[in-house]
Amino acid sequence: MASLPIFITAVANSSDDPAFPLLFTWSTHEAQVKEVLVIPDDEWLDQHKIEQNLHDLDEQQLYEFGFEGSDILAEWTNEFDTDVIYALDPELITTLVNATYDIKGLDPSFEVQSIHHWFEEQGVNLTKALEEQGHHTPLHLLAPDELIIQLLQIAAEHDLIDPNDLIVEE
């Protein structure tokens, strides 16, 4: 079995002009799912606004329940012991990850690549695997935690990770 990679997704401030994250969701090497709201940096808000989004996240929720970028980076430093993490939309996630690191004047210690590429490297066609499950909702329309859980389940079904490692919400 291959080592479980980190899968990541995010919600951006805007679908038309994404500049900074509102939420990050990722998997761990133990197949757990973590999710964190991001308190916007003042510099981000000086240049961009938070638009209405599919997840109804607004500025008040971010300040009330979110975490500072430095806290998120500290957690990632402890958890991301890899050079590559995988995302459905690597360009978008790279933009949002870079914005988070930029507020502290740092560069990411990892690269974001396509989740489709990782599954292909493992001999699994992600689109076909989704169809075989009877899953017809496009992945980009799933809630972030549901997307990560779906990816972990497909990896488990194809013996890429141990199904006993999955923590499935009931």
C-alpha cells in the first residue's frame, strides 16, 4: 500500500477573483479530515472582498470561529511532512496556500499537484471510480469535508489505503 498523501481543498474569498482563503480542509496521513476557517488578514481585505459563496461563509463567521494564518501554518508545519499535497484544483489551492504563507513572508514547503494525477499514478481513474460508485455530483460542488472524505473512500476501495484507517462520520 502506498503512503497516504495529503488531500486538500479550500473555499476562496471569490469564485471570479480568488485571492485568499476562507476555509481549508485537508486529510492527514492517518486518514482523518481537518477543517479550519481562516481569519482574513487586513492586507487581504484592503485589496479584495469576501463575496457570497456556496458555503455561506461570511466575515463575521471567520472572525468568530477562524484561526490566524500563523496558527494554520504552525499546524501544517507539524503535519505536512511531504513535498507534495494533492488538490482537485491545484492552481486555486496554490494561490490560496501562497496567500497564507505570504502574510508571514514565507514560501510554502510543499507543492500542490492534481489529485487526478495521484490517482493515475496509483493506476486508478478517479472519474471512472466515481462513476462506479454511482456518484454523479461533480466533485467541485461537494462540501469541502465531503470532497476529502470521498477521495479517502475511493483510495480505500482501491486498496491504496487501509479501509480500517478511515474515520467515517455517521
